[in-house]
Amino acid sequence: MPFTIAISPTRTPLRSNYWLWAFMVIFFAIWVSTLLGTTDMSNWLLENTLTFLFVGFLLLSYRRYQFSDTSYLLIAVYLCLHVYGSKYTYAENPLGYWLQDVFDTSRNHYDRIVHFSFGFLLAYPMREMFLKWVGYPKGVSWVLPIEITLSVSAFYELIEWAVADIFFTAQGDAYLGTQGDVWDAQKDIFLAFSGAILATTIVSIIKRVFKVYEQ
């Protein structure tokens, strides 16, 4: 049951990728538990619309485009954090309240954790995608994940505004989870951006220190 990292392109049949099966079982178990235990079904559906699309894309494209096990692990961790947030709404998340008590903060910061994780956990899979799937130069593949994280984060904030203010006003406050912070959107974008920069920096250092060469 070898664990692969993104060094060279590989093709593994889905039935033989035991690590991916393990990630999928854990994620889907958590996903179903959030559905069964949600305190706000309308918010759960809104929060998970993009999750359905993203998971569907990963499954349908597997035969042609495959990530390394490292990337699938990072993606699974991010999705677990996201769907756990959708169970209670981000602003009412129990883990966020626990952290609020431990660190004596003024708000529930679970949404901040997930926004940071978007950049920190998905920058590596994005870089791998540009290297293995698209064949971009290594230098470009370092920069694009950071730029895309910044762009997607900003676009997501626009989606949140449209959903909350135009299409589903009844679920607006729960979906946004600003908790009275007028700069919430800007801070979320900055955290995702910072996460992507930190992730690419760490990966770059690891590759230099351990002399990992990509093909």
C-alpha cells in the first residue's frame, strides 16, 4: 500500500488505490454525519453545493486526471473541515466556540480556519495539477496556485454576497457568518492568500532540503 507524492505522473486504477478509498470512506462518513446532524438544512444545502460539484469532478475525471496520494489527502482534509462547518453553520461551530474559550477571542474563528485552509491545503494540489496535467513550467506552477487562491477567494465572497442578498435572503446571515465584522470578506481573502503563500514556501523548502526533483 505505497503512498505516492507528486514526482512523476502515475496511473493507478481506482480499485487499486487503497489510500484514496480510505480518504473517500472517511470523508463520506463525515459528510453523511453532518447531513444527519445539521441544525440548518437550508444552510447545509447552500454550503455543500460546491462540494457536490467538486467531488463529482474528482470522481468523473479520475481515469484521465489523477492527483498523488498527498494531494488527495490534503483535499480530503480540507473538505472535511468545510463540511463540518456546514453542519452547524460556521458562526455557530462548536469547535470554534471551544477555541474561542481557550484563546479568549472575541468571535468564533472557525470560518477563518477554513478560509486559511483553502489556501494552505489546496495550493499543493493546484501546483501538481499545473505541473502534471497542464505541463506548465515549474516557476509558473509555483505562482499560479497563489494567484488562483486570491482570485477564487474574492470570487467566492461575491457568490456569498449574491446568495445572501439576492437569492436566499432568509439564509443570508447564517451563510455569511460575518458575526458583525464589516471587514470579514477582506480578512477571509487575506487568510486564504496567506495560506497559499505559506504552503508553497514550505513545499519549496522541503524540496530544496531533501533534494526532491520532479519530472
